[in-house]
Amino acid sequence: MEKLSRKDYVRASALGEYVFCARAWWLRREGVEPTRGGEARAAGTRWHESHGRSVARAKRLRTLAAVCIFLALALGLVLLYLEWPF
């Protein structure tokens, strides 16, 4: 059986980092030191905020698409019912 190294374990603190940014989590596991401030860190923060807004917009659009599909199906059923000969 293969012995596990420290790198094979995921700690609870790393889960929070992964949820915030999977890329940052992976970079830390690979030994890359994070930026300690300055313009690069501010640019990263801006990128994450922009990405978060894009994800929220995509969720809203997906919900809107589901509602439109439901309404189209409901309308189709109503029209089918009204035109169906009894």
C-alpha cells in the first residue's frame, strides 16, 4: 500500500480557499507563494468580483430561460386543449 504524503490531504482551511478560488488553492498546493499586496492583488480582487457578477448573471439567465420554457409549454397545452375536438 502506498504511503500518503502531507500533500495528499486536504485540510478544512484549504476548502475555504478552494471555494473562493480553485486556481489559488491549486497554486498554493504547488508551492507558489501568494502576492502580498499591491496592484497584482487588487487586480485579482477586481477579477474575482467581475467573475462573481458574471456567474450571478448566468444563474439569473438560466432561471429566466427555464421560466420561458415552462410558459411556452403551458401555452402550448392550453392552445392544444382549446383546439382539440371533443
